[in-house]
Amino acid sequence: MLRLGLFDGAYYLAGYAVECALKACIAKGTQRHQFPDKKKVESSHSHNLRELIRVAGLDDARVEQASQEPVFRTNWDVIQSWSEQSRYRRHAPEAARGLLDAIGDRRHGVISWIKLHW
């Protein structure tokens, strides 16, 4: 989408990729045939990335990673500007590129870090 100049869609869907990755971490914590905790299930029905980090049990790990890797900390700060309301906003090409870079950076990106926990 970014290459096609669809910056609004690229921005919006990139954020959802992070949301889905965090929800995969949450789902991993539920075993087959296990009846999941109701509060955890309700809390996971969120688009708020900070809340999903908390529900996934990754907040301490995120803080530790951010303290060890300034680039990761910067990338995390960039993605915090995303929300599900992004679909109703216009996004400059630079903002879309910045978000995708923060998410997809192979060494310090948010998705690379989340993958370590799912």
C-alpha cells in the first residue's frame, strides 16, 4: 500500500498488524480445552496497544527492552500514536513510512520483538 501511495491505509493496517501480533501472544497463553479467564478475555477486546501489552504480560519485558535498546524505545514511541481511530484520519507519507519502519525494522522493530514472545 505504501508503494502505491495509499498512505492512510498503510498506516492504519500496519497498526492492526501490531494489534494482531499482541493478541497472538495473549492467545498463546490459553491452552487447548482450557476455559479462559473472563477478565483477560474482556481486556483483550481492545485496540489499545498499551493495554494489550499489559494483558499479554509483556509490559516489564517491553520496559527492559526499551532501556537496553534506544532504537526499540523510539520505535515503540512511534507506534503508540496509532489507534483504531487512525482509519478516519489522513496520514502524511512520512508518518506512514515512519510507522512501518518502526514496526518492521528487523533488528529493533516492534513486530520482531513481539515475535520473540509468541
